Amino acid sequence: MAGLTAALALTAAGPASATTVIQGMDALHEWNLVVLGDLKSSSEVEGRTFVGGNLSGTSSNYQIRTPAASAAKTPALTVVGDVTGGTKNLTGGATVGGNVSSGFSLNGSPQTVLVGGTIANTNVNQNIVKSGQAATAGFTQGLIDQRDALTRSMVDLSNGLSALTATGTALIANNRATFNAVAGGNGVAVFSLAASDLSRFGEIAFNRNGADTVIVNVSGATIRLDDNFLGNADQLGRNVIWNFADATTVDVTTAWRGSVLAPLAAGTTGNYIQGSAVFNSMVQNGELHLDTYAGNFRPTAAVPEPGTWMMMLAGFGALGVMLRRRRKVALQSAV
């Protein structure tokens, strides 16, 4: 049994990383915007931003407001690849795996910028700006680990949320969708829609009714968000998650309230999103506003956290190998 325990422990062990890896629901708390691939931006993000690929586009702004405190001390901008295009305006520092040719404009209090390759067109002044960090042990691998963990966990999370049973039904009438939340014992209310339902209304009214978290699962590959929100909808980003598990494209044309989870989708924004947002790739022409998701919901068995499936499969594989070996030994002894 000791050998079995050791084998399972080895399958669960991940690669060494110098970076605190943030994943699952915690990622929605930490970042205002997560783009797993490339981001092309001409706008701004009020909170923190993670880009798993390259950041390009004209001048754009990052962490122009003060987000919730981060135990991991996450910088305003994290980019695994290169930063190109127009100047990126920062308040809160940056970590970049590749090169920065666009330059950073560092505003406010002294900031720390760590760059794997080279950096140009950046005002150092009282700031700490270090290039060539790829030579530092764990720097590049830490960024890759974070991106890979985010990619796995965001897909796992979205798929798991989409499998939750609806606790209520949206009332669609007179060009309006009314969501009256009915929370289960875990404080979570769930609604289910199809992409075609979105064209049946132009206004949205939300009544959380004390629910800690409201999940709106929307099935379908092509999503267009062009509705107007009624009433006091400013805080929906903290408690409402719009989950688009099947979406390959998401086009946001109006001011959208609530966090958006679309890890397989190419996103385009023409207006702001208020809440956390996750896309596979993104062309950003509209702002990302705070607050980020702040609910207490932490999925367990229904929604595997990052890498859980791989660890489970590897663990089951190791268990199967050991059992087959023991069975073979037992048969040989019997003969």
C-alpha cells in the first residue's frame, strides 16, 4: 500500500514553479481580465490583467483603479509572450515573459517591472525595471505553469458550471428577461438559456434575492451580447457569472453587467464589461470595469479544479498498473 500511495503522490506532483499559481474560482477574484491566448487592445482594464499569449494594439491602460488586495501580490499586468504596439500605461507593475517593444508608461507610486527578454521606451525613474529575467531560475517556467493551470481550470470550471441543474427559469416577456434567483443550500442560483434565447429580449432585470452566486449558463457557439440592464445593476459583476461553455465567438456590443466566462471563445468588446472576464483570445475596444467576482462559491466534485482530471486519470492509471502487477504475481505464485 505504501508503494501505491507513493505512485499516486508522484502523479499529483506538478512542475516546480517560482510563481504562486492561481486557478479556478480564485482566478475570477484575482484578475479583472484573463485572456488565455493573444490580446489586442485599444482600451483599458480597471483591475489586473493576465495574457497567456502576446499583447498588441494601440495604447492601452492597466489597473487604473485599485483592485481588491492580492495575497499573491499579482502585478497589474502579466503577459506570457511579447508586448508590442502602442505604449502601455501601467499602475501596479508588470511581469512579461518575452520582450517589451511598445514601452511602458509607469504612473503613480514606484512599480516593479520584470521582463524575460528586452524592454524599450520605458521611463525608469524611481521604478524598478529588470530585463533579461528569463535567465533567472523559474521565471519563464512559472509564467508557463500559470498559463497552463489557468487554461485547464477555466475550461474545467466552465464545463462544470454548465452541468449544474437549473434552480429557476428566466421569465421572458415584452422584450424583457427577468431573472428571479432561487438559491440552493449552497447559496447558488442557476439559470439555463440557449444562444437563441438572447435574441428574444433586449432588457435584463436581475433579482438576486440574497443568492451569493448566480450562474447563467448559455449554450451555443455564437454569442452576441447587446441587451440593456435595468435597475441597480452595478454590483452584478461581484455575484453573477454568465457562463458560455460552448461559445467560440462572443461579441459584446453594450455595457454588460456580470462576470463573463468563455474560455474557448474569441471575444470582441465594443463597450464595457463590469466584472471578471475570461476569453480564449480577445480584441478589446471596450473597457473592463471593477468589481471582479467576489462570491464565496467554490465548486467541489461537480467542477474539477485545474489539472484535477489529469491527476485523477494518471492516478487511476498508476493504480491499474499496480493491481495488474499484483494479480500477475498472485497467478504465478498459484502456479
